[in-house]
Amino acid sequence: MVNYKDLGLVNTREMFAKAMKGGYAIPAFNFNNMEQLQAIIQACTETESPVILQVSKGARQYANQTLLRYMAQGAVEYSREISGGKPIPICLHLDHGDSFETCKSCIEYGFSSVMIDGSHFPFEENIALTRKVVEFAHQYDVTVEGELGKLAGVEDDVKSDDHVFTQPSEVQAFLAGTGVDSLAIAIGTSHGAYKFKPGTDPKIRLDILKEIEEKIPGFPIVLHGSSSVPQDLVKIINENGGKLKDAIGISEEQLRLAAKSAVCKINIDSDGRLAMTAAIRKVFNEKPAEFDPRKYLGPARDALKELYKHKVINVLGSAGHAYDK
Ligand code: G3H
Ligand code: 13P
Ligand code: ZN
């Protein structure tokens, strides 16, 4: 058993309390490899933003749980090196935990926060599973995110076309029955690069968010599926041999509004995938003789870093808040 505190990591409690007070959201960026981790830590340390490093079950299988633990520990030291003083607050979070066992294992490997995603279970089962995770996690001061409602889109290769919006009438009972530290809600965001049908009005249900906030004032809300799918990146991909048709995301304006509200954590994965893919496709297309991975992973890392800086400065508003008292 490794405790996250010994790795220099923090849980989400203080991060969210400050984000709620300051009217911004903490970035939750997914990572699977070293270049993504470097880009996240460089961008967030240089802009002085707290950050949640997010690892899915698939990412854990891809990268290896032991390597991940050392990578997260390394990220703290790397941030210290870049800042020349204190590292930014870094949380290591399990994204979409599917079972008690996965959550327990992550906690034992040094995660400081876990999500138990019981959203596909009936309400009472979701509560029972989530409560079991909370009871275990809180013994180690690990924070827990639960979810109510269902997002459309692709998750661990399972595709769902239907949103089931979170019902504001259920949130108080869910919080009371589980003891979770934050709540992910479904208000029309979805996973992946194809969030809306072409020709429709791509809007999320900020009205439902408002109703939820009124039921649980001051409680940290999480938004999944919050990539904006920048069209300049889609264009670069398609101009360099890619085939992404009708990829549409959430407008930055709507995310900015959400970040100012009780939304304290905004999950972004697909935009990073697009930034990396665009940069790599460009190198492959323009320099077909290149075969040193550093020559395409390097530009991909630089593009990712710029994307993350843009997010924390212009969309989430978390830049400059890393060392707030
Ligand atoms: O919500 C899903 C995240 O984007 C992680 O995706 O399960 O393919 O790693 P993944
Ligand atoms: P995107 O696919 O919109 O980036 O969402 C990521 C996410 O919600 C991870 O949990
Ligand atoms: Zn998600």
C-alpha cells in the first residue's frame, strides 16, 4: 500500500473548495504516456494552475499501474523543477472506475482521488456501490466522485446514443446516501469527438445545472465530456490524411459559464488526442523520411502544451490559482 501523501500528491477537497470560492474549474486532463504527462505538467506549472491527472481503466492497462505511480510521483518533482520552488497541487484521479475492486487497487497504488461510475446501475444500486467505495476511500483521505445520469458517447469502447439527464430531484438523496465528495452530472455533454449531430444547435443544459446547484448549494459538480473539438485541429488532421467527419464539441463559451458556477472539475481528453494526432499527421505528411519518434512526439507534446495553456487561461480560469491561500 502506497499513500498518495508520500508521493507529494493531494486529494480534491481543498482544490474544489478554492475553485468554488474563486469561480473557476480545475482541469482534469487524461494521460496515458510520458509526453502527455510532460505537456500537462509544463502547461499547468508555467501558468500556475492546480491540476487533476486523470487515468482511465484503459490507460492503467496501457501504461502499467507501477509505472503510473512513479510517473505521478515524478510529476510532482518535475513541477518543482520547472517552478524553481513549490510544485503546483497535483491530484492523481481514477477516471470512470467501474468497480469497488478497481477503486481499491488504485487507492493502494497511490491515487489521491477516484471516480466510481455507477451511473448505468439503477439508483439504489448506484448508491450502494458508491457508498462502499466512499467508506473505503475515506479511511485514507482519498476523495470520491460519483455520477448520476448518463452521458451519450463512447466510453471504454462502449457507445451509447442516448443522454439520460441528471434529475435534480435525485441529487440530495444521492449525496446523503453515499457521502461522495463531488458529483458528475449529465447535462448534454458526451464523450469523444462527435458530440452533436451536424445542423443541430450544439448547446448543453445549463438550466438543469442551475436547478442542481439550487438543490445542493456549494457542492462541487463535475462535467465529463467537455472537449471543444477545435475545428482548426480537425482541419489539420483531415488535410494530412485523416478522416474525421462532422466532429463537433462543446463551445468554450458554455464551458466558461459552467466553470464560473458550481462546476469545479472539467474533464478533457479528446481535445488532447486531436492536438497530438494533428501534429503527428503533419510531420508524417510533410517529412515522410522522418522516423525518429522524438521528431513527431516532440511537436505533438508542444501542441498539447499550448492547448492545455489555452484551456486553463481562457476557458477554465484556473491559471494563477495554484498557490492561493
Ligand atoms: O471518458 C473517457 C476518457 O476519455 C478515457 O478514455 O477509456 O479510452 O482511456 P479511455
Ligand atoms: P472528452 O471526450 O469530451 O474529452 O471527455 C473526457 C472525459 O469525460 C473523461 O472522463
Ligand atoms: Zn468521462
